[in-house]
Amino acid sequence: MKFMSWATVLLFLAAIAGFSVAFILLPDRTFSEQENRGLRTLPALSWQGLRTGEFSSAVNDYFADQLPLRDMLVGWKGAVELALGKGENDGILLGAGGQLARRRFDMRRADGSTLTDADVFDPATVAAACAGINRAAAALSCPFDVLLTGRSIDVTAPAFGYPTAFSDALLESVRQGLDPSVRRIETVSLLRERTRAGERVYYRTDHHWTTLGAYYAYCEVMKACGMEEQIIPAERFTRQTVSDRFYGTLWSAGGMKWVRPDTVEFWLLGNEGDFAVTADGKPLPGLYAREWLRKKDCYSAFLDGTHDVVTVRLASGEPRPTLLLPKDSFANSLAPFLAQHFDLVLLNLSSTRTDFTDLSGAAERYGADRVLLVYTLGNLITADRLQRLR
């Protein structure tokens, strides 16, 4: 018994020493492809940081992010949490067929403060976002449509047997906050029904809709524009599976490493070479950047991922109506469908470099014939961009 006690102590000390040596010798990582996010590097020491406690918090984040074997340990934690019957890990739910969805998030309050690991929304934040949309609608002199895309938990709730009361209350709060003159394109209920029917309209491992989900949204946009007769039937597209190894943001955050990857599809008409695409003033090879398919973040293959300003026009220069798309990343897989009918200007509302919240100014600058806001409900309740629209 005494030998076993000593052996346990020695093994524990050896593990601590091994981790310490590895921590010192291994270079800091700045990005985790597994988690698809930047990692905390060693913070600079300052009196202000010590006084406010920010330095201590940053150091804790640094040690957590740079821990040797972090990716493996995150996976072990996910397995242990599920083995204990919790049904989730770090706020990520595991449902039927390996469907993942985020339940907890960092809720933004209207006063700018944040409540971490929340599963409620602040009605004042929703009201402020709706007020921003209303301001933009009043300032614009061209048609304006609003597509607030659902979060994965809003749409794929049937995979979890998860109550939709939260989602329904959020949608109702938005409906009541928007002026009746604002045209809102509602896709959450439609896509939830498609999920219930067994269709894969959102990725299992990622928070975005699939290309099929984006197609359904395209149809609703065309109806809202009075162009229903111009909708391209689904059977006219060639559905090309371009990756079967897509591990998305929910897989990265949940640590459930055994969940199988998603497949990614491009829906092609054969005219993809007819479009001239630019990103932040530089030409792109087209609507799709296939080099991303060799990386973990396959969703960035749509329009080459995140850029501040993306334009899509016919290479021939043939004039068409211009659709201005202030948006987040959900619009990237929607754009190839809309590009069949409009010249597009996509503005990244989440940009940290440029403020695109002046929609009326942007519409005038780019000569927009109509404006379509594409923004997820997840960002509505966690960020302040919509509150600043004008």
C-alpha cells in the first residue's frame, strides 16, 4: 500500500514535470485549426492590467490555450462530460445522428456588458437591434428586405427533442420590434420543418446552413423580391460533393472528436466562369475558392471566406440590378444563387476594420437598386452591429 502511494505521487510529479518542460520548450501557437480560432499569446505586463485584474485573466487564458496536448485533452473532456449523462460539453449539445448545436453563448446586454455562458437573451438588446433596422429602413430610398437567419439550435431542435420556446420567443420579440413596413424574410420555421422531414439544411458540425439550406433561403428571397417566376429549380443544378471532411465550428468547440465530418456541396449551373469576383479590390478566381477544401474550414470555399467588401458581376459587363448585401458569413453560400440574377456587393458587418453600418450611405455609394440584410440571430443577441445601423 505504501509503495502504491509513493508510485501515485511520483507519477503525478512526473506528469507535472513533463507538462512544465513541454510548456517551456514548445513554441507558442497563435492559431488552433482544430478550434478554428486564434490562441492567446503571452500578455504584456502593465500596471493597469494588474490593477483591473485583466492581466491575471489574460495569463489564465494563455496557460489554457498553450497547454501541451490541448487538442487531445479537449476531446477527453467531451467524452467524460457525455459519459456523465450531461448531453453537452462547453455549451454544445449532442443530438441524434451526431447533430451539434450551441445552447450557451455570451449574451450582450443593451448597456454593452456581457453575460457569459447564458441561455437567455436580453429583450432590450433585441429591441435596440430592431430599432437600428427600423432606422436603416427609414433612411433607405430603395427596397429593403431583412433575412435574420436562425442559429443551429433554432433550426435543428428536432434532432435534440429540444424545446423551441426560447427560439420562438426570440423570433416573436424580433417581429414585435420591427416596424410593420420592414419586410422580414422568415426562414427559421421553414428550415425547422425541413429538418423534421429529414433534410440536412444545417451542417451537423457547423453553425451555418448547408447549400441546400441556402437554396431554400434563396427561394424565399426571390419571392420577397417579386421574382418568384425566375427561381431556378433545384433539379437544374449539378450538385457536386467537393468535400466529405468538413469539421465545423461546433465540432471544434464541443470537443466531441468522434462525431463524423460533414460533406460540402457546390450547386453548379456550368456558368460559374461568367462571373467577375473581387474581394477587397483584388480579383478572386470565381464564386468558389477550392483551396479551402484542403483545410479544416471548408465553408470558406464560398467566396473565399471573410473579406470586408466582395463584388460579383458578370464578366461581360452586362448591366443588371445591383443588390447590396450587408451581411455576416451566412450570405457567403447564399450569394452564388443570387448572383444568377443580380450584381452583388457584400459588406461584412462583422468587420473590425471598417464600419458598414451606414446602409443608406453604402446604398448610394454602390448604386444599389435594393438592399438585403442577411444576419444571424446569434449575432443579433451577441454583437452590437444591428444596433448601430442607420
